[in-house]
Amino acid sequence: MAGISSVPTSALAAGGLLGGFALAQATGQRQLGGVVFAAATAAAVPRWRRAAGTAGAAALTGLSVGAMGASHPLAKKIGAWPSVAVVSTAVAVSAWAVADRRG
């Protein structure tokens, strides 16, 4: 059985945002969503560093955290799930371009 290391970081990072939001919404516990997001991001960071260096990993981490923050005001304009889909896609595409396609 393949482990987390076989999952592309683009899917891991987007899954942390999507899965975190889904869990928070299902349970009513936003902190649980934050834990999922943080765990997925933490799992991706070492792989980003190996593929794109410290600067690339820092940029992708900042983008992920910023995307999570940006999803909240965006949700007021387009709705919660569409907002999470937009920011998750942005993070996934960026992670693929900066790290996954190189690895």
C-alpha cells in the first residue's frame, strides 16, 4: 500500500483545504478543519523544500496559508464551497508548477 509520500503535493495541499473545510462544516468545529489543513501543509513542506528549495517551500506555504485566509472573504462573494474550490485549485496548480512537475 502506498503511503502519503506517493501523493503529489498538489493533491495533498488542495486536499488539506478541501478536507479541512468539509470536516469543519460537518462537525461545526472549525479547529478540526484547521488541524487537517495544518497536517496536510506540514506533510507537504519537506517535499516542497526538496523539490523547490527553501524559498519555494516558503512561497508555497505562504500561498497555502494566504489561500485559507482569502477563502473567507471570497466566500461572502461567491459562496463557501466555490471559494474553497477556487483557492484549492490555485494552491494545487502552484504546487504542481513549483514542486510536483520537477519531482
